[in-house]
Amino acid sequence: MAALGAGLVLGLINAVVRPVLVLLTLPVTLLTLGLFLFVLNGLCLWLASLLVRGFAVHGFWAAVLGALLVSVVSSVLTAVLSDRGRVVVITRR
């Protein structure tokens, strides 16, 4: 149940808080060539852990690593699923 709540809260944070943070930290993000976005994702994950009981992130680097893991899984799922929601078979030649 905590995972479901964490997912819901993280989705709300990403929809409401993250765009404001991205806009405020745009100069730093440009200087780091976008790598600062991983820090912002970690902060959003850490904030979600503060708001959801039963979901804990222990430390800043754990939050950044968790955000990196969420980003990789999201990218893989986006690459595998087509725009219409069908599964795309990737063949190796």
C-alpha cells in the first residue's frame, strides 16, 4: 500500500513541484549539461518519502540513485512500448 501511495504522491510532485524547480534551477542545469536534473529527481523522490508513511529514502545519494533507477526503467519501458500501447518486439540481427 505504501508503494501505491508513494507512486501517487511522486506523480503529483512531478506534475506540480518539479516544473517550478526546473525553471528555478535552469542556469545550474544548463551549466551541468542537464545532469542536475538527476539531483532534482532525487529531491522529488526524497520529498515523496517525507510525505508517505511506510516509504523511506535514507539519504541524499540514495534518493539520487533511486531517481536514476526510476529514469532508466521509464526509458526502457518507453522504448519497448510503442505509441499505441502495443508491445514492440526488438530483434537482434
